Amino acid sequence: MAGRADSRADSGTKPDGGTERLVAGGLACLEQCGDLLRDMPGVVFTASGGGNSPIGTHVRHIIDRYRCFFEGLSQARINYDDRRRGTPVETGPKAALAAIADTRNRLDRFDPAPRSRKVQVCELVHHDGVATSVESTIDRELMGLISHSIHHIAIIAMLARSHGHPVPEHLGKAPSTLAATPPSRRGTLP
């Protein structure tokens, strides 16, 4: 246990950085995604292989989750199944970059004041088609968006590498993994 606390102190992280820290984490994920797509050829963006969805589908999925989050706040009910499949975000890197920029702007302007406000979260969690609804908080949902985004960014990085597109070593790695990696082995972080 002492090693864990020492590790946290050495990495400069705190157990609770508040909503501002969560917003910064979300912005970092969106920035990673945008940086990767900026020079990506359309053929790489839309290529599928190995049974995986194309990069564009993963990007759209990340953006959809944030959109669902923001749209659900006004009614305190977030429905993560309200997806918009087959949009230009899936097929065009420029549309994806514009959607990422828009999402970054929304998150950057996000008012962290209601951080502990309760929200209902609704999502299919089993293929039987019955949605599950649970109580959550805005902070917990922001944390979930970050973890979910990192997971999909890792898949995007893997797909991009498989098509010969350069990907920074840190892309798609969890913050805890990067913090536990000696600086000499993690490369340059943004």
C-alpha cells in the first residue's frame, strides 16, 4: 500500500482532482484523437480489417457518447444508446476532425458547478433489448467517458498501425499506465 501512495505522489496525481481534472482528461482524449486523424489518409480512416470496425466508426462512437452526455444533461437523463450511425463522421476525416473540435469546445465550456448532480443513465447492457437505467453523477459519467474514449483510442491506434500509419507510443494508454511507466520508456507526452 505504501508503494502505491509513493507512486501517486511521484507522478503528481491526487486521488480527487474534481470536475476540472475530469474535463482536462476528456480534453486530452479528444486531442489525442484529433492529433492522430490530422494527417490520416481517408483510405486508412475507412479501412476495416481483421473483423474490426473502421477507425471512423470508433471515432463516431467516441463523439456519440459525448453528444449523448451533453444532450442528456438538460433532463438529467443520459441515454448512451441514442447513437447516430452512418454519419459523415464515420467516413470522412475532415468531418471527424470538425466533430472532435465541436466536442472539445463543448467540454471546454462545460460548467463544472453541478458536478455531484445526480443523473439517470440509460443503456442496453445485454442483447435482450431491455435498457437498464441507473443513477449516477456527472463526475462519474465524465470519468466513464474518459475510460471509454481511451479504450477506443487504443483500438484506433492498433488499426492505424496495422495500415502503416504512424502512431505515438503513448496513444490509447491509460493515464495510470503512463504514470507507472518510467519517463525514459514512455516517450514524449503532450
